[in-house]
Amino acid sequence: MFSADWFFSLDARLREMGLDSDAQSFDEIRENLSHRRILDADAFAENCVYVILAGGFSQKTAKKIHAQIMNFIRVNGADFDKLFAMFHNKNKINAVCKIWNNRAQLRDEYYALDNLDARLNFLSKLPHIGKITANHLARNLGEDVVKYDIWIQRLGVLYAQNPALSAKIDNKKLCDEIKSACDAMFDDLCAQTALPRGYIDVVLWKSSQAGLIKELKK
């Protein structure tokens, strides 16, 4: 495990299975992480809406819900009552409406920040985002960052070869020791593959979800 050959094998298998996407395709994610695009207000908001809606759903379902919500908003605007009738989660719909209705200001404030930590902090304070989801959103916006979700934390523990760390895995609060283990794993794989850490993250995350990394089932 944790070699360039292992990683590229996972990437190839996901592509063969048609699982090479998150909000964008793997190729789009890789290109955007290598050459970050500056998005307009609508595209910025659409990315925010995706990560808000995606929590708790499979990617296929999340994409379907996101498409339905965005198709409605583009025609009718962010009408809370009508959106809630489509998707019965008051907190998420409230967040969607706030972001869409303030998208120009939020987009401009985000791009005005001149360092990554400040941009991540800004995203984490958006409605219904939070720290871990902020990294997911940032990666989709082209920031070369990692989403330290439960799968990546488990892989970090495997990489560290320290089973005692398993007790500290927490999808709501990231432990410093777990983060260090994950960062060491990403540094190693980045050096071996010459790929952005954000791209390595999405491939490992999807491979874990798809059950391609058997060691995570033990």
C-alpha cells in the first residue's frame, strides 16, 4: 500500500467502474487543482450548494438533488417555501437561500482573501458548512487541500501503522495526531506521484467508499 503503483491502480479501477467524479470529473478536479479558476458568483454559489446538499447522501443522489435544486433556483430564484417542498431539510434550504441570495458578496469576499488559511476559515463560517466540509468545498473551488473525512482518517491511521490512533478517529472533530498521520501520507504520495494532494484525496476517498481498499474493512 501507499506506493505510486498502488495509487495509480486505484485511479484506473475507479475510472473503469465509472466512479471517476465528485462534483466534477476527476480530470476536471485535477486540472482545476493544477490551475485554479476564478469563478463567477453563480458558479461559486453552486459549489457551495453542492456540498451543503451532499452530506448524508451517495454521490449519485447528491448530484440528482443538486441538479433539481439549481434548475429551480436559476428559473425561480431562492424561494424558501418552494425549495423546502422539494427537499425537506429546513436548515439546508435556509443555508442554500442565504448563500444564493448573497452570492456576489460572498464570492468577492472569498477571492479578496490573500492566503489559504483565511479562505478556509471564511468557507467554514458559511451557513451549514463547518471545518471539514469547508475543505471539501475548497477543493472543489480549486484549492489544493484535503477533506479529512472518516475514510481519510482511517487511511492515515493505516499509514502510521499505529492502531491505537483508531480510537481518536472522529468525523466531527479532527485530532491533531490523526491530521499529522494523514498529512504524512499525503506528503509521501505527492512526492511519489507528482500529483496535487487534493487530487490524491479525492481518489483515496472514492476508493475507500467503493470498497477498493480492503484493509479498511478489517
